[in-house]
Amino acid sequence: MTVTRRELARCDWAQNADARMQQYHDTEWGVPQHDDRALFELLTLEGAQAGLSWRTVLARRAAYRHAYHGFDIARVAAMADAELEGLLQGSGVVRNRLKVYSVRDNAAAAVASIAEHGSLDRYLWGFVGGQPIRNDWTERGQVPATSAVSDAMSKALKRAGFRFVGSTICYAFMQASGMVDDHLRSCFRHTRPAEPGSAAAGEAPVRRAR
């Protein structure tokens, strides 16, 4: 018998969600991402989510890409105040002045991080030693909202000038970018942790469901 996409077993936050959320879960969430622009986009969207639902932000993703020049980091870092003010007038992004302006601040911090580390990818993935942390949770309640790694990332990013990067946001970002794989064991996207003694063994568990 053929199993349709809707019949697939997913993490419970996506199982009965709308098509956009399921597509995101099935094709992006937990997939290792190493492109600087894509990483900056995810960090921006996770920051925008603070106090809101992920569904709300995901529905505005196209608007964010248009508003912030396809997340070209250098172009965002150079955005003028007038352009940012314009985004608060019906551009489709979350109309919170602190969040809108923080994207430019974060782009400037990202430019500095790239200059220091060679890429945003190298800098951010350095917090997990360059390898995904793959967990083996059986239920949503086991998935944490923060971890020691997200705590360390949050402190470091704040020191580097990033904003809206609390530990919970950093943990969600790690999940979104595949630095942490928190698909439940029952989910068709689940990847079992490496066996002891293998190259990827020794990764510490951490993470949250949406």
C-alpha cells in the first residue's frame, strides 16, 4: 500500500499541521544547513518568532526575504533607517520596531563574525564541533527548550553584538539549521544517534519541539 505525504508519521507538532508547516518539517527542520545566507535567514526568523507562533512567522517568510534583500548579509547591514522604517508600514514582516532594527544589527555582527572566522557557517557550527547533535527522544515532553550549547551560543552571540538571541531562540535556531536533530523516534525523519565508538559518537543531547 502506498503511504501518502499526509499519512506519514511526523513529530507531533507537525502531524496535524497545515501543508506549509508539514512541508517545512519534512524538508527543512533538522536538515544541516551550511549556507551563510540561509543561516542568517533562520536566525532572523527565529528572532522574529519571539512571543509568536512559528506558523505566523513561516507564513511571512516570503515577505521577510523581500524586505531583507534575500538575506544578503552585507546589503542588510547597509540598510538605512528610512528603509527599516518603511518595513513597519505594511511590508508583511512582524511590525515590531525592535525586531525590525535588530536584523540590521545582526547583519553587521554577522559581517564582523565572517571577517573573523571566515564564514558564518564556520562560526555558528563551531558551537557543536561542526557535527549535528542527533537525539533519540520518544515523546515531545523530553525535548528541552534550551541546552548548555544554546546557553553558550547565546552568550557568545550577545557579546558579538547580535540581538534577539536568547538561549531559547538559539536552541530553536539549532533545531532549524540541523545543528541539533530532534525528530522523535516515531517520526519518519528520525535519524538514530551514532553508535558508541563511531565518528559522530559522543555528541551531547539537547533541544525543543515547536
